[in-house]
Amino acid sequence: RDYLRTIKDSADSLLTLVNDILDFSKIEARKLDLDRVEFNLRDTLEDTLRVLAQRAHQKQLELACHVRPDIPDALVGDPGRLRQVVINLVGNAIKFTEQGEVVLGVELEDRADGDVRLRFSVADTGIGIPPEKQGLIFEAFSQADTSTTRKYGGSGLGLAICCQLVELMGGKIWLESSVGKGSTFHFTARLGLQKTGSKKIAPTQPVNLRGLPVLIVDDSATNRRILEETLRNWRMKPATAESGAAALRALDKAAKTGRLFRLVLIDALMPEMDGFTLAKRISQDSRLAKTTVIMLTSAAQTARRARYRKSGIDAYLTKPVKQSDLLDTIVTYLSRPATRRERPRGVRRTAAREKTRGLRILLAEDIPANQKLATRLLEKRGHTVVVAANGREALGALAKHPFDLVLMDVQMPEMDGLTAAAAIRKKEKTTGAHIPLVAMTAHATKGDRERCLAAGMDAYISKPIQTQKLFETIESLTAAAPGPGERGEAPLPVIDEAALLPGVGGDRKLLRELAELFLEDAPGVLSRIKRALSRRDARELTAAAHALKGSVGMFSTKSAFEAARALEDMGKRGNLAEGKKAYEVLEREMAQLVKAIGALR
């Protein structure tokens, strides 16, 4: 096993070197052209950091993204090459930093008719670079110190490639560094503005966030500053605390003056008093019964669902947090009925989920051997797999059946993966949906793989498929994905405890707790659905039915799940004509399910 691991690591290093050399050769031969496509800047950067988050969190580093509010989102350029530069700079920052933080920042330098010049920065608290070495690092095959290659690896080509890519984007790259304190790499890029203009991330109904008092609790000054700026941009009224003790003092003062915080955002990992301890203290204070608690945690710190619930945490988000995810979560939890938030704090509902299990995955692959390998790997992980031999078959399968994720080979007959991805994204513009697309590519260069992302793919994996990379990619894209009940499998006549235990890691106590939580929540969610139908509130119907669908999914009961999904689909379409009939079906199925789940206790 050790020999095989050594061989694999060596092969990966060789592949990285070959990729760098091929990219560098293209640039030197002036055969590398930039794409010019429409893309969303914030989504591109936040998704890029998500790929690197696990590496940072393994070293207990803070990884943050700070895009100033005045930066337009809807841009035109080459998002693949932009990602390549960011991945290289942030990856290096993580590599050379042992403690502290890595922060990606974006500022507006200039705005003219039809385009903008942005300044990007990647700041770290790493080892720093001596002044006499700073002029060398942008040269090909050069590193600041020969011992760097031995300790950290690398070809010495990455920054040289970044330098030339930045020049192709009409910008320049430079650095500021202090030995022992860290480095900041800056680069500029000129990008076009989309004619449709930027679509700002801003709060919408059903909840008004203007003036909403929020407490941000984080020991990182950078994180506090970024969150405070974001919330102020949404017209909220944030205050900050650098520790759990400071947060408790602020909450106590607010309670005494009658100016309670409606929302508290808590970092999970803090010295002296961690986020879980703080959340539990909040849940034990009756004055704070209406306070919503959202935890911000790294993937490495993700706890079991039961721990979030017992600590009184409503939801958690994985860092670095996407602005759109944060806003969606805030709106979702603050729009709940007050009676739901006022129930006993020790049994509050949490949105935290275990690692994704039981997804329904569409595999688009034309080579039988690859079909067999990928299918076997995914099924062993607990997923259901449907195979399509080309892009056209994949589109047909998506039109007929729901899927949680698509694995798409790039080179296929009749219709290739990039064409199929473009068709999927085009259709989604009319439906508002978004299914994760993962490209599978045997292409050698980073640039070619980046084009997959620019074409609409959410991520890519290289062939031959690496099992761990495959699973990590799927789980990173489906962190809030539906549970095992959404696989479309045959319904169980009763709740089969033995069949459900693997989904909770064999933890019978956790299964009992989930059953109790479901029985407690189900009547309230059904009431929300009924009330939404009576008021003809399509938005509330969609949210309530979706919540119930996710809860039902944990217990692998297809009939109740399908009934909830039917109502959710009605809400999405805004057509509630058949709502009463659909609700009667749901009510009937839920009565049977509640009876069966009650037996688990």
C-alpha cells in the first residue's frame, strides 16, 4: 500500500508538471487565446475558494473572500483563466502559511463605458519572501529558495504562467512581502460589463431585513469586517464581538434594554469559548427565545447533526460562506412563524446535514468500461446511478426524471459534454433551477479543464478517476442536497429501522432523535402548507413543501416524498389549482408515515 501511494503521489506530481509545461508552451508560442463569455464574478470566486477550502481548513487556516459591494457581478471575460490565476495564488498562499489566514480581495480601480479594471489581491500570514528574491519568483522555473522545492514541491512555473495570463487580461501582477509576516500578491484585469447589468445580491420578500439587529461573533477581525460590510450592504444593523464572553455581554445588555438581537452569526472555532458552547448558553436564556442562531464552520469542523440541534443552532454554513447562501439561510429562518422559534430551545430544529448520501446521479459516459467503473464506485457510496451514452441521451433523461447531480464526460459521440452542459444551463434560465454539473475530462492542460467550468460545469475531475476526488467533488457540490429518500427507490411498507441505520452511521440513538424531531416538526410544516394554499402564497408553499420533502426523505418513504414534491412543484410554477387535492394526498400519506415513525421511538 505504501509503495502504491508513493507511485500515485509521484504520478500526480508528474501530471501537474506536464500541465504547467504545456500551458507555458502555449503561452510562449502565442497560441493561447482568452475566451470572452458572460460570467458572474462573485460566484466564480466563491466557487473557486470552495475547491481550496478543505486544504486550508486542514491547516486550521481562515480562508475568506472579500468582494467590495461596489464591484459589478455580471462581467464578460475568461472565467476559466481567472480561476486559474486565483487557484495558483491562493494555493501558494495556503501552502506557505502555517497559521493565520488567507484572504482573497477585489476592489474597483476604474470603470469606463463597457468595461471595468479590477484589482485582485491574495494576502496571507505566511513565511514571506526576502526582498532580494522577490524579483525572481515570476521567472519560469524559479522559486525564492532552492529548499522550497524540497519542502513544498512545485515546478516554479505557476507564477510565470499567472504573470502572462494577467498580461493577456490587460493587467499586471506584483507583490508586497515581509519575511515572517506574510505576502500579498496583487494583480489587475480589465473585464467587460454585461449589457444586462449586474444582478445584486439583495434581500427580497418574505422578510424585511432593513434595520434588523445582528450580532457577529468571530475571533478573526477579517471575518468580522467582511460580514459586517455584507450585512450593512443588505441594510441590516450588525454589531460585532471577538469572543464568546464578549458576545454574552452584548446579548445581556441588549436584553436589558429591550433591543434584542434577532440573529446571531457564530464562528464554530474560537479560543476559550467555542461556538457550540456559546450557542448552548444562548439557548438556555429564555429572554433570547426568538433569536436565530447560525453557525459558520469549516468542513473540517463539521459536527454531527444532533450536536447542532442540542446546542440550539438553527443552521450552519460551511466556510468560506457564499453571500447568496448566507442570504438565503437568513431569509429562510427569519421568515418562520414566531411560534416555531419560541418552542423549547433544547429541541430546536437544525438545518445541519451529514455528508450527502443516497443521491440520484446521471452519468453521461460513452465508454462501457468507464460506465462500469463510475457506476460501481457511486453505488458502493450509496448513490443511485442512471447511465446515458452521450449528451443527447443525458438531456432526454433529465427531461423525464429528476436528478441531484450530473457527471458529464466531455468527449462523447452525437453530442459532447460541453454542448449538453450549455443546453442544460440555457433551459435553467427559464426554470430558475440549477443542477450541479461535473465534467470528466482526460484533457492534459489546466486551460482545457478550465474551459469546462466556463461552459457551465460546476467542477471537473480528471481521468483516470480518483475515487477520493470524485467523492469530495460530489459532496462539496451537494452539501445541502436531498437525503436518501430522494433516490426514487421503491417505498418501504413500514419504516425499516435496519435499512435506515446505515444512513446515520449505525447510530440508533441518533435515529431515535431524528424520529422525535420529525414528529415534533411535521404538524407545524403541514399547517404552513395548508395556510399557504388558503392564502394562495406560492412562495411560502414552495418553501414549506421543500422543507417537508427533505424531512420525509430521511425515512426513505417514496409516497410521502412524492406528495410533498408535487406541492413544491406547484409552488414553483405558481399554479395552485390542484393544490387542495394534492394536500389531501399528502395529509393521507403523512398520517401513515407519522404512525410508522412513531414506532421507532
